[in-house]
Amino acid sequence: MIGTFISAKARLRRAAVKIIDNDYCSNQFRTIDPVIPEVTQMKLVGNILTVLILLMSAFFFAVAIMTVSTHRNWKQAAETLQVEYDTLNQKLQAAKTGTIQKEQSIIAEKVARAQQLAQLESQLAAQQVEVDDLSKLLNEETIISKERLARMEQAEARAAQLDRQNKALTESNVQLNKEVATSYEKLTDLTNTTFELSTRIEEIEKLNQELSASVAKSDRIRRLKGWDENELTNDIVPLVNAVVVKSTGPLFAVAAGSDDGLREGHVLDIYRGDTFVGRAVVREVQNDLAVLETVREFMQTSVKEGDNVTSKF
């Protein structure tokens, strides 16, 4: 790079000297022979080329300076990288040394563990023999225990069956004792009832005789007076509970008639559920149908089909 700079400087110096020489020669030619145009043009071209060479020299000089500075930076970076490389190389050597030591330690540990493993395998083989013997004994004991357990379960099942039978017999005995006691009580009650019925039968027979005598006497009196046998019971309202089947104004029909004991003039109450509706009088009676007329003073509302007509209240 320094040689390049020196050569560029020399070229600039030679160009400057040439320009001065060209100017001097031009002046001399002008004084000697001012009428030479071609020589003047050639001098002009030479001057232009000289200026261009000067500019290019300056450009290359700047490039040389930049190259020198860049070269210095690269050298410093190379030195830094060399230092880092040396440091990493030292670490690598230390790591290799540690790795070798660890490998030697691992090899020694593997040998020791192999010896321990061989001892453990021999111990395991001995224990396996013992386990096999114990397993054989355990299987034999298991078979014997299963047989004993089966016999025990059979005995328990038989005992449970006997307990159930005994319990059933006990319950049956208790039930029989209860039935015997109940039968004895019933027999006692029947005996007492039979005695009471015999007594009541005697009393009823006596009352029957008295009633027969009274009825015979009443018949003789009725025949002597000429009374109708139903005349005394016509005004007695029988127990009736009928349903209204049709209603028209104050008149309505119920599904009950003379077969139920109704007579003309009987007074019945009307209910809708538990609500009192009013009162009515029987006006016409058939075998299974009766026509009633409402009593205005007792009516709470009009009669509807489905209402109940009764005499029990």
C-alpha cells in the first residue's frame, strides 16, 4: 500500500513538471511562429490529458489512504481473533484433559460396578433358589388351605341352613302358639257370643210374641175403625239420595220414585256438593221417577242437572 502511495505521488510530480514545460514551450512557439494552429491544438489536448491524469492520481491517492486504514482495522480484528482462538484452544485443552480424567474415572467405576453386579447376580441366584423352594412350599400350603377353606365353607353353609331351619321352626312354633291362643280366644268369644245370642234369641222370641199380639190387636182395631194400612206412614219421608236428571224453571225431575218410598207431598233438600241450594216438594211420583217443585222461600239459587236431592238432613 505504501509503494502505491509513493508511485502516485511521483506521477503527480511528473505531471506538474510536464504542464510547466508545455506552457513554456507553448509560449516559445507563440513568440517564434504564432501561425501554427495544429501544434497549438495538440498542446491543448496534452494539457487536458495532464489534468485528467492529475485528478485520477488524486482519486487513487484517496483510495490508497482508505485501503491503508481498512488494512489496519483488519489487522486489529485478526489480532483479536487470534487472542480469542488461543483462549478457546486453552479451554479446549483443559476440557480434553478433564474429559480424559472423567473417562478414566468412569472406566474404573464401570469395573467396580461390574464386580458389584457379579456379586449381586450370584446373591440373586441364591435367593432365587430360596424363592423357588418357598414358592413350592407356598403352593402346597395354598392347596391345603383351599381344601380346608372349602370344607369350612361347606360346614358354614350347613350350619347356616340348620340355623335357618331352626329359626323357621321357632317362628312356626311361635306362630302356632299364637294361632292356638287366638283360637282359644275365638272359642271363648264364640262361647260367650253363643250364650249371649241364646239369651237374645229368648228375648227376641218373647218380644216377637208380644209384637205379634200387639199387631194382631192393632189389626183388629184398624179393621174395626176402617183405616188404610199405609195411611199412618204416608207422611214419613224415606231416606233418599237422588240426582236431578232434568230441570225446567221451578220444576225438576229426579231419578227416584215410589219404589224408593217417595210420596206426593214429601219435602226434600237440594245440595250442590256441600252447598245448600234450596228445598222442594214432591208433586208427581212414578216407579223410578219423581217430579218436584221448588219452595221459593228456601231457594238460594236455581236447580241444575247433577244436583243432589236428599232427605238425610
